[in-house]
Amino acid sequence: MSQITKRALEMSLKNLLLQKPLNKITISDIANDCGINRMTFYYHFKDIYDLIEWICTEETARAINDKKTYETWQQGFLQTFQMILENKPFFSNVYHSISREKMEDYLYAITFNFLIEVVEEKAVGMSVAESDKKFIANFYNFAFVGLLLDWIKKGMQEDPQIIIDQVSALIYGDITRALNKYQLNKYNQKTQND
């Protein structure tokens, strides 16, 4: 029942965003559109931004759910772009209504989990510190989220497949190269020699 109510609140917010900007929507508006009382809203979410974060997390998780491997990461990113395009009124309104930093936080948290799994897969059998693996995932995550936010800012005009093809060509094999550079044995020897 909880998921059904959350989905209904999601649909109400998306419906209202077709009619007016986010800063003009109240919790009462969402509750009325959904046919529930305000307290039911607060049972599930602390405020509208909490609902937005949940929507972003759920939508992106569905887009990349089964694409968390080195062989499928491009498809996961492409599906993320496509999901945002399918929900253009929602993401465009959210992008223009909340701070870029908040939108960055939403996307960063979701895509980091995706990228760290790709890095972990490529690190199997290597002796690489957890902090180094996180650094590599962060590096690629900042690049991806930056490209995604720039695409949203520019009205989502460019074909997502072109963006993914460019990213893929640019970083092909780089995760493995980065892991090789950070292997504990090699990294420690280089540090000692410097």
C-alpha cells in the first residue's frame, strides 16, 4: 500500500508540474490532486523535495537497474538519458526550480552506486585500496553528472546516443588503466621512488 500511495503522489506532482512551476505547488495541491489528506503525504515524505528525491532515485534506479556491469554501463547511461527525456516536464521544471547543487546531489548519489559497481567489477583480482576505487568512480561520476546537467540545461536537444557514443569512445579502457595505476604494489613503489 505504501508504494501505491508514493506512486500516486509521484503522478500528482508530475501532473501538477504540467500546469505550473514547482515553486507554485504546495503539499495541499499534491494531496488534493491525489485525493488524500496532507497528513498522509507527511506519513511518506517530509516535504516536496523529499518526494522529488524519491522520484529521481526511483526513476534512475529503474533505468539502470540491470545495467551495472562494464559491458552494459553505456546502456545504463543511455537509459538514464532516455528516462529523463520521457519525464522532460518533471526534470526540466525541477532543474529550473531547485538549486543546481541539489539536482547534482540527487543524480550524483544514484549514479555513484552504479559506477562503483563497474569499478569493483574491473578491480577483481587487483590489489586496489577502497579509497582509490571510490576516487575513480567519483571522477567518472562527476563527468557523467556534469554532462547530464548540461544536457538538461540546454533543453535536452542533443541525441543521447551521440553523447553516450562520445563518452564511450573517450573512456574506453580507462577504468582498467586507472585501476592498474592505483594497484597497491605499483602505487606504493612509485610513491617510495618519488
